[in-house]
Amino acid sequence: MEVGEVAKTRAHVVVEGVVQGVYFRGYTREQALAAGVTGWVRNLLDGRVEAVFEGERQAVEKVIRWCHQGPPAARVTGVTVTWEDWRGEFDTFTIRR
């Protein structure tokens, strides 16, 4: 990493609890875009929400902190984070269906 270069990272996140049907994906997208984070979010068949976040480490950490709370109607019971090397794979943040 060059002097003055900002550390970038990637996180694979799975959120458990009452996280579907409460606009979790939409709020996650808003939080990610506001933080300058790219990637995607989607519902899983088992009721969890899965996301991949890429960007500056502090920005990614900010979105992950938000995921521990989620939107007002959500009841988050667990968040699993797997840190990965940044790939620069995304141009924006999307909701996958």
C-alpha cells in the first residue's frame, strides 16, 4: 500500500433474526451508498439476509455496525462477518433478488 492510500477491504455478512419483510435490504442499500460502500444484499431462503460490502475499511465497518441494529422493524439476533481481500468487483450497491 502506498503512502496516503486508504486501506480497502471486503466483508461477507450474514444477518439473522427478524430481518425479512422489514425493508432490511432497502435500508442496507441506503446505508451502504451513503457510506460510499459497494456490493450487494439479498434475502436467503432460510430467513436470513446476506450481503457483501466493499470499500474503505472504516466505511465498511460503519455499515456493519448498522447491520447489528437494522431498520426500526427489524430484530437482529446475530451478525456473522467474514473479512476478505478487497477485489474492486462492484461499481455501486445493489439489491439482489
